[in-house]
Amino acid sequence: MKRVLLIIAAALLCSCNGPGRWEDTPGELVVEGWIEAGESPVVMLTTTLSPSPEYTHLDSLSNHIIKRAKVSLSDGDTTVILFSKQDKRYVPPFVYTTGWITGKAGKSYTLKVEYNGKTVSARSVIPDMEPIAGVEAVPVEGSDSLYTLVVTLGNKAEANKFYRILTMVEGEDSRYISSFPSAIEGTSLKDNARITITRGKSIDHQEFSTKFKKGSTVRVKVCTCEEATCRFWMAIDDLHTLGNTPFFPMYNNPASNIEGGFGYWAGYGATVSTIVI
């Protein structure tokens, strides 16, 4: 298989290390999209990057954003064409969405993307939401101002459950950002279903700490999801952890549920809890 790198992964590495080594050539379609219960869909489209011996500035990644695709979404009863718009909260800052379809738990959603003679598609179901029993701030050893968060789920961890975790620091973040870890499967949790998280890195963070600061108000979002979505984000976590280590080069493509392309299309059952540290 041709080794390529998704925009989301390239942006992650560039945000940590400045310029990267990517070829600025046409690639395959990449979908990053989701629909939450009670919310409208969000879809971002790009093309893949190929590893290159030359350094490429992060700004050149904008050449891989797809702005003129036909994107349709079906909930089994209704099919709509999504409209496109600029939205600087996201990376890349261009999304496809609609107000005609909102997510419902238990329902299946099929996404279809047509662009430049290519068609990719994916299907995802929104699982039932998982209640959050509590969020606790735990001081970092040796510091009186930095914390990690421990999230306790309301139900017992089960092998067939998969989760995405995101956070938003009020006054600092314009959107929910993947925590670290960003995904976890039920089999890795103990019966008390407690998950320790640190703050995830965003490309638009100018000054950044992986820990949460005293006095911050943090919204924690726990999303139930399908296994394919969880596997995708676990692979992104591995890229984050090992991608800069010469002994563990990470060039393989993350697992994808996109037929004919790369990326992910996810259904989320989301629950939010807020903590003041």
C-alpha cells in the first residue's frame, strides 16, 4: 500500500515541530466527519500527503483542502446535499454541513462524497449516550497550579463499548479538542470506568501545556462511538506518541471506515460535564 499521511496527522506533527516533510502532490480523498445526537453534521475534506525528503511549511497544507465537492447525507428517510462554508474553529477551516438533518441515537447515517471523478462513502450509527458520573481535578506532583482530569463514567465499562474524549477550556479554545488519550475501548477500563486525561494539542495553540491550569473552566465531552472510530483515533494517539521517535516511525495509514478513501465518518452519542479547577 502506498504510504500517505492524513492532513490531521500532518498538522499534528507540524504543530509540534514546525515544518514537515510532505510532498505537495494530488492524493486520495480524506474525510473527517461526524454527527452527534441532537446536532448537525460536520464534514471536512482534504487529500492525502506523501512523505518527501524536502521540508514543507504548514501553510502549504491549505492546497489539500477540498472546497468544491458534492457531499450528501442520508438518514434512511431523507437525503440532503450539504452546503460548504468557512469555519475558522476547525482545522482545516472549511466545513460541509446542513440544518436539515440532526443526529438521533440508534439511527444510521450514510455519507457520500463525490469529487473530481471519485466517489467515497461511509456509514455510521450513533450509539446511546454514556452518562458522566463525575470529573475530578488531580494535582500534578510538584506543582500547585497544574492538573490532570479523571473522568468517571456513569455505567460499568463493557467490552463492546468505545469512547472518544474531548475537552474545551473556556476562554482559550473555540471548539472541543481531542484529549490525550483521545479514544479508549471498554476492555481497557476497570469496573469503576475511570479515565485519566491530559489536555490535547491543537494547531492553533500558541502557548501550550498538556496539563490543565488552576482557575480554568473545562468542559469535558465523552462520546460513545463505533469501534472503527475508536481504532482510528487510537492510531492518531500512537502517531502523537511515537511519530517523532526515530525507532518507531509512523507512516502507516490509520484504520478507516471510508470506502474508497481515508479518514473517518463517526456517529457520536455525546455527554458533557463542566469542572472549575
